[in-house]
Amino acid sequence: MAHYYLEPSRTFSEFLLIPNLTTKECTPNNVNLKTPITKFKRGEQPDIALNIPFSSAVMQSVSDHNMAAALAQCGGISFIFGSQSVEDQAAMVRKVKEHKAGFVVSRSNLTPQHTLKDVLDLKEQNNHSTVAITDDGTPRGKLLGIVTSRDYRISRDSLDKPVQEFMTPFSSLIYGNSGITLPEANDLIWEHKLNCLPIVDEQQKLQYLVFRKDYDSHKENPLSLLDSNKSYIVGAGINTKDYTERVPALVEAGVDVVVIDSSDGYSEWQKETIEYVKANFDVKIGAGNVVDREGFLYLVEAGADFVKVGIGGGSICITREQKGIGRGQASSLIEVNEARNQYFEETGIYVPICSDGGIVHDYHMTLALAMGADFVMMGRYFARFDESPTKKLKIGNNFVKEFWGEGSNRARNWQRYDAGGKQGLVFEEGVDSYVPYAGSLRENLDKTIYKIKSTMCNCGSASIAELQQNARITLVSATSLVEGGAHDVIMKESSRSNE
């Protein structure tokens, strides 16, 4: 006879946190979000820990080398998508590892045909006084000049004055060549009394900017997730089909951790993949996804360094609709957390769990952490930002970015779903969509992190471990959901900013 779970399958929106005593010492500035990502023994420290509990999803429309570098600089980790050739994925990993602390990808870029008004608008938008002028206006275009506040006078120059008439041209710039070390770049900055040193390749294409103000990069980006060589830590997604070719190439490229990307991880294929990686390489491996105790313990016994939790809860995922499998994200996380804690008590080995999917609002992230997740993996959240690899489009009066699932025909990621049968994607488990454009990663992430820290203070917790130990969580009714939002008023359009 089939086994029935009579308790409803619950989502994050069905729960709220009950405040605990907030002490005077429990302020957002004192909250530490450092969290493990790889398993460790009681009394020891994990080999890899995140400085913020965020990872970007293993998706074509989310995690490439640009997102990986930007998120690592903020203290999180990206898992570069695996639905591409082995060579291309390894090249992306290599690009991330080539980043060094102190080298910044330019975020303010224009062409010589832009005007002073464009410069001022960009300065207002990004709060940057240095604008790189490239042939195509992109961060990687051919560098033609630099504009700083010393190159124009608002009181005298016309707003329609072309950039090419007042920029400092490349011929007059002091610059560094690709491969230069950070100490060498800083020496040039001090020797020539520069505020900014552009780094270009042999084709004069802009690679990075090194700023005087970033001389002490650790102070500027204290949460950067770095390895022992001061390169960014990066992950990559793999599948259970070509792992014998893919994993060696990723390890050679310098990947720090890999994760098996699958909608259902409770399988013998994942066990074989984990055992192969553990037997042949000194690299960490995560597995999943699972939604219950049995799936978690199976992957842990196989050797997984962390386990991802969640089936069908992603915003673009239609696995539940197509196949009728899955579970509410909150219910999944609660059961897996209980299994993890029992496993830790019995063995002394702590296995981190990642909550993957089901995040709609920022407070859902805090709930996921309170329910036992050590970190959360998100796709839609990160797809909205400049750093994601998709196009920014204007539809009507709104800017959007493209966002599609790995189970969609667009991704053509049949290896993620194949179960040993037909070599192709027979039906879709993801959709092709848009998400509202939200600007840069850092400005949005800073706001989200502050929300999480503030909520943790309401719960009397200054760390994720304390939150997991002390959180008080209540179920909510359908009517209290209405009560919890703005109600019985007429909303002004500008009175509520987007999350």
C-alpha cells in the first residue's frame, strides 16, 4: 500500500517568525552571516564557508563567469551552468579564477558618441565619477578613453557636448597590460599619481580598472570569497552523464566545488557520480535535489559534501505540474533539517543543506535559514541584475531581462532530466519568461542582506546558527495573509518600492 503524508505540503508563505528579545548588542552591524557550504566534523571548521548565505542557481540565464565574480566579491558563490560544452564551462571557471582582489570590472561605460548629459546621468545612476569610454560602450570593448570629473565643467560645457571632445584619450593614458599583478598595478598608481589604472589586453580591450581607493581591497570588499591565492571561489554544475569528461576539465580549470544539477537527486546515478568524484579528485561536491529524510541520507552516505533541497518550487519550474512530484519547500526543508541534525548527533559530521527554490520575498530567505538551511540558491532573484548573462529588453514602459529554466526547450539541457532512455528532451519541466530588471547586484544584495540581518535581530540572533537554534515559527491562516500586507487603503503607485 502506498505511503501517505497526511500533513499538508507547506510553503514559506504559510509561516511567520515570532520575535524574541532583541538585546542592545543585537544590531544589524553585529550580525555575522558566515555559513558552511561543505561538511565538517564536530569541533572542526569547514574547508569552504560562505560569507553570505547566497548562491546563484545552475542556470544559463543566471550563472556565468560575470555573475560568479560579482557574487564572490560580495561573499557568495555561483555555480556556473553545465548545459554547455565542457570546454566552454571550463573556460568560464578559468576566467573567474583569473580575477584577483582589487581588479574591478567597469560598471560605468559609454561610447565617444555619447554626450556630457549621458555622463552626468550615468554618474547619478551609479554614483561613479570614472567612466570608461569604449568603442561599443561595454565593459569589455576597445578602450578609447576615460572620463572623470576633471574632464568637464558643468557650468561652462554644453550638455550635448560629445564625449570624444572632452575625454582623456587612450594615447594620453597610463595603463597596465593583462597579467599585471595587483602590487605592480598599485605601484603604477602611486608612481604616476593616478586615481584609476585601466588594464587592457593585446587588442586594447578593457579588462579591469584598478582604483587608488581600492588600494586595500580587503577593506573595500571585506566579504570577498577568496581562496589561498586571493582568487575568487567558484562552483560549477555537473550532470550524471558526462561527468568523467566534465569534472577533470573543471578541476584543471580550478573549480572549488561542483554540484550535481538535477530536479530529482534521489538516484543511483548521483551516487555513482559522487563516488567517482571522491575517488579521483580533491574537490568538493554537492548533490540533490531531495525533499525528504530518505533522499538526504542516501546522498550523504554516498559522500555528498552538501545537499540541495527542493523539487518544483522554482519560479520557472513546472516539474510538479508536468510529473506530479515534489513538495512544498517549507515542508521539505523542515524534514531534511531534522534528518541532518540527527545525523550530526549520531556521527559528529555536519552536512550543510541548501534551500533551492520557493523564494518569492526577501523574508522567505530568512525563514529558510531559520528552518535549517545553511544557504539558499536562487535563480529569479539574480536573473534580474546587470551581472546576469541575459539581454535587457524594454517591453512597453518597463525594462525586463530574459529568464528561462534548465528544463525548458530553450536550455536544451536533456542531460539534467534523462533517466537512461531516449537521448533528448521529451517534455519540458521549465518555462521561458521575463523578470523585471532591477539594476546592479550589489545595490540589491546590500538591501536584502540588511533586511535579513534586521529580521534576525528581531529574533534575538546574531548568527545563522543562533537563528536556527532559537527561532520561533508559526503557521499563518489565509485571513492573516491578507492582514499581513497593505489592506483597506488606496495605494499610491510610488508608495511601495519593488523588492
